[in-house]
Amino acid sequence: MIRIPVHVQKYAESPVFTEDTVPEKLTTLHQTKSTVWGRICILSGELDYIIVGPPEKKARLNLQSEGIIKPEQAHRVEITGPVSFKVEFYK
């Protein structure tokens, strides 16, 4: 399991998004900058976190799990139903 390194600190977070308000940018392929880590935090419901491969990796995130985004890692989310989530950023 990937973890955010202990030497980085949270510096920002997104607004809370739902299945109706998630920006298109998050559902299409994108990546963080070279020094930025991310954490997808589910507040209710669930979504799929997809890391582009090869091989492609898909994880269903919910209240019991989180999605860790490595710096410069190409990824996207897929809305699977009702959801509320935010993204925290670390560097």
C-alpha cells in the first residue's frame, strides 16, 4: 500500500465534490506536479480511482479507503454513483 511520505505536509485541499459537481478535469487523465502528492478522501459513497498503466490499476474507494496520488502519476476518477469527496495536496 502506498503512503504519503512523512516529510511532506498538507498545503491545500479541494472543495467537496459530489457526483453532480465533480470537475471534468478530475474524470479525465491528469497528473500532479513533480513535488506534489495527493490524497483522495471519500466523505460518503464511493468512486473508482484509476491509475494509467501499463498495467492500468483501478481501485474502488469508499469511507474505509483512500487514493494516494504520487507526483506526476497519470490518473483519473470515475463516478460510480452518489459520492462526496475532496482531494488533499501535500509537498
